[in-house]
Amino acid sequence: MSLIPRRPWAGLLLLIVLVGSTASRAELWVPASGAPAGGPAALVMDPSNPSTLCVGTFGGGVFRSTDGGASWTDVNAGLGTPGVLSLAIDPSMPTTLYRGTKGIGVFRQVDFDGDGVFDQSDNCIRAPNPGQEDTDADGYGNLCDCDFDQSGSCNIQDFSLFLPDFQAGSDSGVGTDMDASGNVSIGDFLLFLPGFSRGAPGPAAGKP
């Protein structure tokens, strides 16, 4: 009986298939660029928005991505311990994130306006402003800051600063471009009115 295979090419074909299959499996996993260091311990995805991810690390706290993992921002304001063992997003209210820590307990963070910035560090808690624009650097984001004269309240003096900018169509540098559109228009006036009626800017994290 001949020891030479009747089909010598069959073994070579099988080898090519196996090598190709191994290479394909290897390509399924690639490093996530920009992922936070510190030993990732938990990763969760927002069920209402798959582009929003949160990762908890053993020693660096919690980081959030709103672009599918292309970039990350730490959301550790108010976090007593950077060590995170588990994360969970409330499926009925995806703007609420829970984190489990070693020996400290469970903590909750809320993003009331759903803009990707948790309330503990949001300069406009009830108005979605992911860019956190703050022209006058007073801690209140433009979107909820009608206090143009830095008096601590929103009143007729602030309106007297708003009106010339509205007529000129541009922000003189006091934050009248509340919607960060590049000009001062009716949209900014509509944002000004609620604070004017309430008599105060905000609410914002760390502000009265």
C-alpha cells in the first residue's frame, strides 16, 4: 500500500484554512484607543444610547465616554474612593449610575439633564449643555446663567446688558450668547426669561 496521500494538496489546504481561521479570531479583539488606565474592573453601556459607556477602574475611579469609546472623561467629582469593583446603570432611568466600592459601599450618580455630565460637576444641572460653556467663568454654564453683571441674581440690570447685545446680534463678553450659537438672538432671549422670572441663575454644581 502506498504511503503517499492520494491528494497531497488536501493537507496543505487544511493548514491554510486553520491558519486563516486563527488570524480571523485574532483580529476580533483590538485595543480601545484612549481607554483609561488604572486597571479596568467594570464596564457598562447605556441601554438607551449604546454610544455612552462607563468604565470603573481599581484605582482611577470612573470614566465616561459618549462617543463609543473614542474618548473618555473622568466623572469622579464627589467620589470618596477611586477603587471601583462594579458598575450598573438603572435600566428604567439610564441617567443614573451606581458604583460598588471595596469596603466603602454603593454610591449613586445622576445626570438629570442627560447631557453626559453628572450633576456633581454639571454647571447647568437642568439644562443639557455637554460643552459646559461658561463665558464669564462664574461656575454657571451659559445656558442657565442670566446673571450677566455677577450680582448673584437675575434682574432688570441683567436685561439692560442683554438688550444691547440682542440688538447688535453678538455677545459683548458677558455671556449673553446663552446657547453658544455664536450670536445673540431670540433663542437666547427665551433662555434668559426663566432665570429672569426665577430671579437667579442655575442650578449648577457647587453653587447656591
